[in-house]
Amino acid sequence: MTPVNAPTASPSLNLGVIGNCAFSALIDAQGGVVWCCLPRYDSNPVFHALLSDGSQGASGRFAIDVEDFDHAEQAYEPNTAILRTRLFDTRGRGLEITDFAPRFEARGRLFRPLTMIRRLRPINGSPRIRVRLRPTQDWGTRATDITHGSNHIRFVGDQYTMRFTTSAPIDYVLKETAFLLDKPIAMILGPDETLTDGVEQTAADFQEKTASYWRHWTRRLALPLEWQDAVIRSAITLKLCVFEETGAIVAALTTSIPESAGSGRNWDYRFCWLRDAFFVVRALNTLSEVATMEDYLRWLRNVVVDADGGHMQPVYGIGLEAQISERIIEGIPGYRGMGPVRAGNQAHEHFQYDVFGNVVLGAAQAFFDRRLLRPADDDDFERLEKVGEQAFHFYDKPDAGMWELRTRARVHTSSALMCWAACDRLAKIAREIRRAERADVWAERASLIRDRILDEAWSEERQAFAESFGGRDLDASVLLMAEVGLIDPMDPRFVATVERLEEALTDGPYMLRYEADDDFGAPEVSFNICAFWRIEALARVGQMEKARETFEAMLALRNPLGLLSEDTHPATGELWGNFPQTYSMVGIINCARLLSTGWETRI
């Protein structure tokens, strides 16, 4: 277990995540639940201490406090989403908290209730503890109404009502009375429903079945030989970002964690970006975890049908909501007091033309993979052709780009690249389903776009591919040119681009997204996925040793539980940005698979 020697003075991203693909919760290093939204990832939080002042007694937290606290240890149960936190007092007495969200097969389907289970057991004597269970409503502006029975407490809210059932004395919980933990106790926080069995038996049974589910799930992963623990933790974390009811994949589980201190770059990532979701699906596919792709394609087909060959937003709500209007939440200070706190995201209004490529790329494997329960068919191809028509029409039109610039439009190389990918993959799909005439059409269009990109994105002055047609500014997104197959990575122009990006955007393992000022000025933090793109590019151009060294340095930046947020500050190594960031966890999987030596070298 990872030791933590003292309580954090303010919120940090030293967090673990539990969940079951229906809801999630973030737990700090001392076992406090500091973030949880119900009944969906994008709902108002019932626990929001991550965005408040962080004090142990604050509302919006579910804490287990140990009197005379000395230190904590924390680790995941291997190959599961079950988190264990051990808290010790100054005399060495302690307890272990086991946190999880039930997920297992029951009655022929997955059982994933909106339920959090906490099991406490004493270790090394009987510590004195205090339970602080303080859910809130309306972003912390109101406490929930409380009623209780002999062994449960009801928290009644306008949006969601929860029932807390426990074997601990209810009076102690209601009054936050300190008491000796001299025997194991169970706590179940979930829907306002009566348990069908005893709380202790239910908690123990659900834990055993949930652990078995995750162990069997990870057992089926096609892992690289090296960095297996990092890949497994990344894969589980990506799975926890799936809203399985619809198949949508959120970019992160939080909102408004700033990209850097006081930057104002605070965004809500609890929605499904077509771009991010494609990268998640592809990463899990490489590990032979295709169920996530099947779930996502259910959601994506609806997006495609709704668009009907017209405008596609870069981001939608997890229930297919098109309107996710951005607003400022007043009365809540934000992460470390660094507001604003935002709900919703203005990006749904943007024109980002890389979205067409992300849709086609996200669906392409379904035409080739014989394992799927619902393979793609001719109707799916014809719908995707409408997406391709949009890609071909807009590939050379100005847009906000993949970095979602709010005040500047250009013909971004990354957008044109993904439009090329849409046409290229449609040609490949058409050949696979024996539509030769359509294959020729899409191949011709892909060739035309490719020639335009290679000609107009190349900057003779910089000796590199630039971020826009006719531009000169450098941008890490051009590294995707080799990843999606537009250019041979050993092409001298791509090799030169990697060299120029190394000079302009990197500092040790860190990499900026771009060099030019944006809507908020010059960027100052490393964007973690760009650092991973760089590692992949280094490997592809033959710098394998440097790629491996850089990858090891990036792995060292993870929090103690192996998780990453969106950004890392190059001066301090501190994590910033929304958490856990799917892009970042994808980067770990992709780099590990690319850089690992083969199994045959050891066995």
C-alpha cells in the first residue's frame, strides 16, 4: 500500500476512483468520498468537497475520521476496482476501509446499482472513529432533508433520494459521535430501497462477486509483457468512464479542475466527446476488450442517425443530449478556491471537423471483427457514408480545431487529417463489404485530401508540418499523421517534424499542446496525451531507447494509485486538469503495447 504521512491541507488529485459503469465516486488519500454525482455522471454532485474548501468537517464529503490521525496507506485490490484505505492513529491503532461499487452478473445480466459500499474493520487495536456523512443538494447550497429508522438514514433530495443502511449505531452517525471501532461494520449508500438481506451479509456477498467480476474481466485482456500493472489499472479506469446504460464514454469524471493554478481554464468533462471516445475504444480494442466498443456503437449509431448527414457536434450528453449549455455555478469556490465552477460545455456549439473522422474510425472495426454480437452491416455503411460526405466537404474549411479554440478559426491540420481518415476508412470498409464502386470513390477522395495536407500543412520555414494550412505554428496534434496512417513515420518530413516539436514543445518528459497563444494566453502545462503521442512518434522514427526512457518518466508522474489527470506542471510535476482523464489513460495503454518487448523474448 502507498503511505500518506499527513492529511492534505487542501484538495489534491491524489485520488482513487470506484464505480460500476452506472456511477462513480472519487476517494481521497484518507478515505474521504470527495466527489460523486447521482444519478448520472453529469448530474449535480451529492458529494462535492473536491470543489470546496477541503476541510475535514466540510459538507459534501463522506469521511471516516480517525482521532489522533497519524498516517494512511492506500491501494487497489489487484486487478479490481475495489479500493482499500488504511488509517492509523499516533498509537498505531488503525482500521481498513474497503470501498467499491457492486458490479457482477445476476439473473442473466449485469447488476450495477447506484450503490456505494464501505466496509470497515479494525486492525491493530480499536481506533476511535467518527463518521461524517454529509451529502448536499444544488452544488452544496442546501443540505439534504434527513429521516431515519432503526438501522438506516434517508437523505431526501429534489434530484435524488438516498438510503444509508449500516451495522454501525445510527445515533452515532446522525450526531457524528466518536466511537471505538472494535468490530467490523458495513455501510451501504444507495437507492431508497430496503435491503433484501442483512447489511453485513449483503456487503460481503457483493464484494466477493464484484472482485470475481473484475478479476475475470482483466484475465481476458491481451496484455503486453511489460508494464502490465499500469495497463490493467488504465484499462479498468477507462471502463469506469463508460455509462453503460447508453454506451457513452465520458472524457473525465469531474468538472472544473483547472488546467493550471489560477488559469481559469476550468471545463466540464462529464460528457461524451466523439474524439476522446474513439481513442478509448481503440485502446481497449487493442487489449481485446471489444464489449466497450459494442456499447459505444449503440450510442454512436443514434448520433449518426440523428445527424442524418448534417452537422455533428463534437460532444453530446451521455443520454444523447444535444444541448449541454455551459453555465457558472455560483456559491462554490472551486478546486483550491480556483473557480469558476462550470456545468455544461460550450464545445457543443463548436464546429470541429475532425469529428467526422472520429465517428468513422470509431465504427470501422465493427465491419471487420467477427467476434461482435452485432457486426456492422450495409445500413451502417450507408449512414457512415453521409458522415464521409461531410468530411469531404469540410476538410479544408476553418474550424475551432481539436483543442476547441473559442475565438479563432483556421483550417487545422488535425481536422483535415481526420477528414482524410474518414474517407480512407470508408474506402477500406467498402472493399471489405464488396462495394467496389464506392471504394474507388472514397479512395480517390482520400488521395485528394492527403495531397492537400502534405502540401499545404508543410511549413518550409519551420521544416515541419504546421498546425494549419499555410501556417507556421507548431502543434503536437500533427503527430497523429503517422498514427492514423496518412504518412510513413520514416518519411523525412515527419522525422523533421518530430525533431522540431522536440525543440519547441518539450521539456524532459513533458510536452505542450502548441506554442501559440490561445484564448487564455500561452499554455504552461504539459498535456499528458501529447507527451504519449510524442513517445509513440519517437518509437516510430527509430528512437526506441529515448521513447522507453520518456515513457518510464511519464509513468512516474501518475498519482500513487496509478492514475493520471489531463495535465502535469513541468516545474512541479503536479497533476492538474480533470480526473481521471481518459486521454491520459489511453496513452499509457498505447505506449506500453508499442514499446513492450514480446512475450516470446521471456518465455
